[in-house]
Amino acid sequence: MKSVPVWIWYTAIRVVLFAAPLAVLLIAGVNVWLSTAVAALFGLSASLIFLRKPRNAMSHDLYEARHREKPLVREDDAEEDAAVDAATDGARKPE
């Protein structure tokens, strides 16, 4: 079984950290704008305090994806490049 990617896990927890306080405040009858602001501040602070490891893992994954030594090669890249080159060569030739 494949594990869930870190970014999905981190995003889901961040949404819950925002949605739970928002729901509680709205059920309590607090103004919508105030509830949203308080829930956003709570979600931000709780994620900074409690989600350090997932945040670091996600930033490491992003860094690794951006700084690969060998570019990611797909099987059909050569065919796509040839099609693009043929299309641009055909557009440049005057008739």
C-alpha cells in the first residue's frame, strides 16, 4: 500500500485546524468575519507549533524536486520535441 504524500497530509491537517475552530465559533453565534479571523489565526499558530515535522518534510520534498541533478525524462519527450520542431519549421518556410 502506498503512503499518502506529505503535502496531502499537511494540507488536510491545516484545513482541519482552520475548519474546526470556525465551526465552533459559528455555532456559538460569533460574527462571521470575526470567526474567520480567529480561526485563521488559530490555524496558523497551531500549524506553526504542532506541524513542524510535516512542514520540514514538505519543504525538503519541494527542494529536492526543484534541484534534481538529472532532469526527469519522459518516454514521449523526443516525439513531442520532433513534432514541435516540425511545426515551427513548417511555419518559417515561405511558399
